[in-house]
Amino acid sequence: MQQDQLLEELYKISARIEKGERTPVTVLGKTYYIGDTKKHVLDKILQVQFNAKYYKSKSNKSNLKRRLKYINTSDARVASYLLLNSLSYIPLLHAIHWRWLNRTKTSETLSAIIETGMNNKENAFFLKSCVSAQTILMTRMQMIKMDQE
């Protein structure tokens, strides 16, 4: 019985992906559509989140100010990647789109878009494996730093 339900759910997911349907998100009366997130876009989102957590500037001047600015704009960057999805490959489109989102949309709107886009059942396994890979990479980098000292 449960296997039949799982197979039916997988069939629905594959049919939705094949048709290219998008998930509607309604926030404050406005509807946004989020498609199935591509692997490249998920990598970019994880990079934005990683940079927000471990941001380091090349110059030591105003490092804290730049880090705070990056953290404040990280939600707009992630929401832009989720909304644009495969269109984020177009040069300058993502750069313009996230700046527009950051200026015109509220944090509630951005949070709802991120919540819907990132809590997708199909992406959960991929995100878990990516975070594990980044953790392993950070551990190796720390070991290399310790060896060099």
C-alpha cells in the first residue's frame, strides 16, 4: 500500500518536471512562480549561503561593513536564483534581478520564496550531500592550514 503511494508520488513528480510546471507562491497578494531548481542553481545558492557565513574581504578595511552588506543582500540573491532558475545563466540578469528584489520586495516576500524553493522534497537529498561535501572541504582546508603553521 505504501509503496503504491510512493510510486504514485514519484510519477506525479516526474510528470510535473517533464511538463515544466512551476510552483505558485502567493505572498501579500502577489503570486510568484518557482520552477524545479537546477543543480547549477543549487550550487550557486549554497555558495551564497557559504559566503554569507564565512565572508572575507581581500582588504582589512571595512571588512565588517562589507560582510554585513553581503549578509543583508543574501536573501535577495537566493530568491533571485530560485525565481530565475535556468535564466540565471544569462549575463547580468541575475545581478540586476537580485538588486531589484532587494530594493522593491520585503523580507517576508523573500523569506516565503526561499522557504518554498528550498523545502522541496526533490532537492532535500541533493542539499544534504552538498552540505556534507562542503563540510569535508572545510575540514581539509583547516588541516592544510594547521600543517602549514
